[in-house]
Amino acid sequence: MSGADKEKSYNSTVLSVEWAKRSRDAFCHRSGYGQFGIVQGSTYPDLRELSSKELIKIDFEGFAIGGLAVGENQYTMFETLSSTIPFLPENKPRYLMG
């Protein structure tokens, strides 16, 4: 969602969290399945923080950092990663989607 304005990015972030909740409710009862929450928020650090904190509440087995490597420059991608990673649990797997 690189280049999206803040309001659109906020709405998309909130919607992604709602989808994550629905997915968790639908699949967490199936043994043997691990789910990753996908952190969104475009390149806005406060939206990345919001997404991370809400996904942590859902208690996923791991976390993916989504919405990057979709047109932003490398500097912006690294800055966004730097402002996202501190909000993710260190004791669970994390990866950059793409």
C-alpha cells in the first residue's frame, strides 16, 4: 500500500485486523495449524504500531510484516521495518513478506 494516504491506510489497517480476528476464530481450533498475523500500516509508524499491538492480542504463533516491497524505495522499506520490529514479540517467529 505504498503511497496511500493516511486515512486510507488507517482504514485498511483496521480492516486487516478484523480479518485477522475472523481468521483466528475460524482456524485456531484446528490442531496442527500455526497462523501468522500480518502487520500492516503502510509506511506510517503509528499504524504499524497499532497493527502490531492488535495482532499480539490475538495471540498468533508468529508475525509477518506485510505491505512492503510493493513500490517504495529501499530506504523507506528499511525505515518502516525499523519502526515495526520493536513492537513484535522476540519469542515468536517474524518474517518480511515479499
